[in-house]
Amino acid sequence: QCNRHWLKGIWFLRNLEEVCLVRICASLVSRTLAPGELAPLQYLYVVKRGLVLYGGRVLSSGMAWGDDVILSDQRYFLPHVARAMTYSDMFTLSREALLAAVEVFP
């Protein structure tokens, strides 16, 4: 189950209508990373459980990274790669899934 309060912590999702957030929640995919495993680029991630190192910061439950997924030009993506420090469960959202979820909302 998606915890919408985690999504509301992401700056560009914070003020979306509830119906739109529900569509985004339905598009989330669960993923588990083993310790030392790198998270694939070009996704928005929200940590459900575990610890992830990203950009010199340790991210834990409820924290997110990959908000550059909203950018259309990959040249502007942040150069950081995320690495799981522990077994980590997370929600992922691709750019395509995000755009499909919000396309019917102005």
C-alpha cells in the first residue's frame, strides 16, 4: 500500500489533488536493493525501509531522491548514484509512469 504522506514530502507532488496522488500511488513499483547494490538512474525513489547512501547523505524511511525525473533533458540530472547500505525496500516511479498519471490533470 502506498503511503500518500510520503509522496506529499516530494516538493513537486506536494500540492497535487488527492485524485492525482491516488493515480501516482497506483503507478508506484516496489523494489528491493541488497547491501551495496546501486539503484538504477532515471527513477523517483521513496525509501520504505532500510538505508541508502545518496549524494553524501544517508536516506531512511520516508526520504526520497531522483526528483530530477521530472526534467526532460538528462544533461540536467544530478550526477549522484544511490547505493543501498542495508537491505532496502522502496517505491519507484519512472518518468513515463509519472507523466501518464498526471496527464489528465491541468
